Amino acid sequence: EIMSTPAVESNKEPALKLNFLSHGTLESKNLERARDFYTEFLGLEVVRTSPISLLIRLGGANTIAVVEQKNRDEEEMPMLNHNGLDVETQEEVDAAYETVTEQKDKWGLHKISKPRLQHGTYSFFFWDMDNNCWEILTNPKGGYSWLFEMGDLEGKGHLDKNFDRPG
């Protein structure tokens, strides 16, 4: 059985007084090609922020900066550093998987895993032409924000196969 305790309110003031977790960063060897991929394939909002950078987002205020690194190493982003793209149903994950496999050559997609139930969700992973890792997964509206309402989890937490996720 999964146990949770409410999120702990600390009486201590944090060392830093911050307001918002605003963005992360990805690298790209070819910013124009990446922009096409983000808009035409992933359906993300994209704005150019400088000659060597873009800003991308989808469905919220959090953004990811994409910075051109023409001499970027060929090393792949580790899977645990992936970026998640949420859909509502397993059927939508399966449809996305079909699209990813059908268009893999056009967009330079590789290491495409098969959809499966894992870490409490139904999902699959793939790497893009810049070796950035993406996961398409079932998640309720708001992504993983529901976990904050549950507070700290004990045992395997949301990775437990019997974990009861919101609908």
C-alpha cells in the first residue's frame, strides 16, 4: 500500500527568494531544422529570441530555451533527462507512436521505444535529430502537479504498479 503525507510546510525561510521555475534548456545543431520539428511535428509554440536561440512551450507558462550549438557533441541526452509531452489516453499515446515511427526518417528520430505501462503511466521514448530525449505519456491536465497535492510518498511512490493515479 502506498502511503503519503501532506506536503510539509517548512517554518524555515529558503536561502533564495525565487518566484517561478521558468525554463530549461536544450541544444540544437541546426536551429531552423529544429524550429520546423517543434512546430510541424510536435505542435509547440516557438519564438526566436536571438540569432542563436528559440523559446518553445506548450500548454502553460513554463518554457524551454533552445540554443544552437553547431559543434555539439554527438552524445545523446540521458533518458532520465527527457522532456515529457502529455496526452490524455493510451489510444493517443499509441497514435503518437505510429506517427513517430512513420515520420522517423523525415525528422531524424531514433531509439524509439514501444509504448508500455511504466512508472505509473503509459508512454514511450524517442530521441530527436539533436539527440534530445522526449517522452509521450498519459497524464492528467496539469502534468505531474497532482503529486504535490498528495505530498511526500513512501515506498515506491508513483512508480509502484498498483499506484492509483488520478483519472
